[in-house]
Amino acid sequence: YQRRVHGLLLAGTEAGEVGLFSTQKKSLITTVRVCGGGIRSMVVNQTNTNNNKSSNNNIQQGAAFQYARFGNASERSASILIGGGDGSFVTYNIRDCNEPVLDERNRQMLDGEVTSITLNKFNNSMMAVTTYGYIYKSKTSSDKFEISYESPLASVTSIRFHPLLNDRFATTSEDSFIRVWDSSSYRIISKSGGIGGGQTRSISKAYGGQAVGASTGNNNSYQNGVKAKGMAGAGPHRDFCVPTCVSYIGNMEILITGWTDGSIRSFDATNGEFLWSKDQAHRSSISNLIVAPNMKFFITGGDEGEIRVWEMKTRELVSELKEQKGRITGLKIFADSSHLVSSSKDKSVILWDLLKERRASIYEQKMGSINSLDLFNNQTNFVTTGYEKKVSIWDLRQTNPVSSTNYCNMGSEACGTVVSLSHNNKFLVTGGNDQVVRLWDTNTLTELQKGIGHSGTVHDVVFSPDDKQIVSVGSESCVFVWNVYEDLE
């Protein structure tokens, strides 16, 4: 990194040093050891030590100090804001005099490498971005940073809205965290997990609050950091388990999550506190999870096609349904909590009688696996999408789809990866490996709108409880919030 300051040149190195050069004499004046991990960002903030003013008339656009037009040379100074690869954010003062020196004024440690720093046009507020997905904000006069926004570090795999709150939803991500979001402010309310990310984080932590001590079923304690390898770089490690699916328990602020190690873990959605775990609930990864409407049990589906029913109170296994041979891609329970439909990568959809613990009927797609399923309110029809490259509506009384349409243009290799119905069943929304979110009319299967924004495969997409917003997540670590306007009706 290089920055010019009225005849001076600042240069940052991978060794974490900043060199101060004279551009007139073409010589090195001094070097300062700033941080470890290299200099990742550097910004010059102009100031005037004589009258402590800087107006738009005095400072023209640009970060270089040579544009300042006030005071004598000895009265001019600048603050150098430096971000390091070890998370250091350091502020130095430099005076434009005959023998300039760098004086350290403030030092803070942020989470992740500080890759970018920016000032507002008045130079009284600044923001810093780190490789942990944090956007920090601070007044230049205080130098005390607060987290303003946060982004997942890895692929986001699932979403669930709170049943009663239109602005509250939870996501799971391959960086090992479950995040609860407020869609009205786009901020995180709580964050849980951290078991498998390989980062120095607590297993459960209220956003911006104190770390919450917890222990998993194997009695390994996690306090002020996970029991895992130390962080090496910005991204998460995949040596440990990550969450794959999430569901609220009825209207309560409690989350149940499925993980790649086959365990089920529960967290408090308001503060991220770890509540309980059911270790080795599946032999392999849990791919899907749903809570029964009567809240007496919940059901999990696994990568090997197994479906397991668990009693809510005791968390003991009640029954196992094993007919499908591929990964379970969808689970929907009827309102009476007595029947279940499940979709699988083996191209089948099965209607289960949960009271008799057996299959009631089976529906098979001719080509390509089924990637996602949703159930209509009438509990007679369901919709699927998958590698057949179609969106299909089925009737439980018939073996073949009653209507279907191409997911996209003929000849395209794109297919739907997820489908979800609006709560009033007027619309359905799909996401695919073509990185597009599509809104459809359920009666005609006519495509109404395309949502362009994702740069990776869309992994999940859902409507808010009032059907006025859609949230989609993808492999590029992004969470998108889309508005659904009334004129579409």
C-alpha cells in the first residue's frame, strides 16, 4: 500500500512495516513496525492542529494531504489509519515538518484481517471491513469501533422464518454459525454454533453480548473459544461439523438444528445460548429437519435416505422410516401431525402414515433427482423441482404430475434447487443453480418475475409469514431480501 502526504510517501509491506519516504529527496526517512500479517489497508485523514477545522472549501476531493490548503507547513498534520493482517487497526499522527515522524495515537484489535478502511466526506466517521465478514463503524474522534453489519463467511445453506414475526428469520452457514436476523434493519440479533468453524469464537454468543459457556454431549467444554484448531486465514476450516438445517419450535424463540456430524443441537434464538444436543442422531449428515404442528415430536432426514421421528420432550427416537435410498431433500408434515411427505435424491416422493409408521403411497419422477418439495394448504397437492429441469405440481391421488413447466429455457442446463410456496398459496418461488430467484403463479405456473443478484447456486428461499418479502441464500455466502408487491396479484 502507498499513500502520499505533501511530499511524503507512505508504503506498507507484507512484513507489517510502514516506511516513510521523502519524495523530494527520494530517500527513506523512517520505518515503523505496525502489525503482523502484513499491511492490508491504509488511509490518510487530513487535520489542522491549529484551528481543528477542515471544510469542503479547504480540502478538495482526494485522500492525499497535498490537497489541503490551509495554514503554514508546520501547522499541518495528518492521521494515518492502518489496517493489519492480524486484525490491528492503528492510528498514527504525522506532522508535515522538516523531520516528520510517525507517532502512534491509538491501537485496537478487530476480528479478521482489516482489508479496507474508508472515511465519509467530512472525515469525521470511518468504517473498516474485515475478512470475518464484519463491517465496523467509528467516529474518528473516538476510535472506538462497533460492529455495524456482519456477513456469513461461507455458503449459507438454509432459512426459516419465525412463524409469527415477519422480520425475524434464522440461517445456517458452512462457517458453522446459526444467525438470527432482523430483516427490518438487516442486522443480526443472535449468533449460535461455532463448533466447527475452527475460529476463536464461543460456541454460543448473543450478538454484541457476553460469550455464553456451554458444553456438548461429549462433555467437551467451550468457553471463550471453540475446542478446535487455531484460525489460519480468513475462511472457515472444514475439519469439523457445520449446521445444515434449522427450524423454530412452534412460536417459541427456540431453534433446532441438524449438523453434518449427524447430531441435533438446540439454541435460544434470542441470545444464542446453547440448550441441548442429541449426539449421533444419524450416522451421516442430517439434510432436513421439521417440527410437527402439535410440537410433540420433530422429524429429521439424513444423507443416506433415513427418516427418524423424535419425541420432543425426551428427545428419544420414536420410529424410523427407511425406504428412500438417496439424500432426503424435503420434509413436510400435515396439519394433523399424522402424515408426512418426503422427497429424496432417488427421484421419489413418499406419503407416510406416521401413526402406522409405514408408507401410504409413493410418487416417482421419471428423470433426475428431486431437489426440493413443498406442500399446499389443501394437503392434497405438492410442488417439486429438481434435475428434471421442471417445476411440477402433483396430486396425492394421482401417480403423475397434474401440471408442470420448464424451469427455464429449453436447452439450458439450469435446474431448480429449491421451491417454496407463499402462505396463501397464490405464488411459489424457486431458486436454482443458474443463480436466479423466480416468482411463479401457482394456478398457471407462469413466471412472473426474476430476481437477479446471486453469484452462486441458490440453496434456500422462503416467504415471510405475511408473504410480502422473500429471503434467499446461496453458495456465495449472501443473504438476499426481496420485496413482493401487491400489484403482482
